[in-house]
Amino acid sequence: MMKKKILIFTILIIGVVIALTGCIPGDGTYSSQNPAGFFWGIWHGWIAPVSLIIGLFDKSVRVYEVINSGWWYDFGFYIAIISGFGGLSLSRRKRTCKDKIKS
């Protein structure tokens, strides 16, 4: 039973990674007539860690799309970066005053 769960989890992780790499920055889908916009900025911010790892092996892949709509793309990108990495602190257990006194 445990092996089946591990196999399903592995297949799920591989599927998610493949889905995330489908729209990475720097893949050549954007032009000056069709730049990446606000929502693509959010998406690229969410997948920035995956883009960073892929960029280590493929020089054409970047964390940030250079051909973008400007301020709106930047805004979406930074919203996603901040909410993604800031969200990690929400999952941590907050220490109460009693816990601080005990330690």
C-alpha cells in the first residue's frame, strides 16, 4: 500500500513539474507586439524557483521575462514572489509569550 502511494505521489510531482515548465520565461513565445502582461508576471513569479533550476542547465531560460509590458508585469511578478515566499511564514507555528518564558 505504501509503495502505491509513493508511486502516485512521484507521478503527481513529475506531472506538476512538466506543467510548470510549459510556460517558463525566455522560451521565445513573447515579442514586442505580444509582450508578457500582468497575469504572466504572476505566473512567472510563482514558477521562479523552477525557472531558476532549469536556467542553470539551459541558458535561454530566465527567471524573469525580458519582453514584458513594463510596470504591470513587474507588479504581478513581485506580488507572486512576495506572496509565495512570504506565505511560508504563515505555515510556521507562532510562539506565544508562555513559550518564550519557558525557553
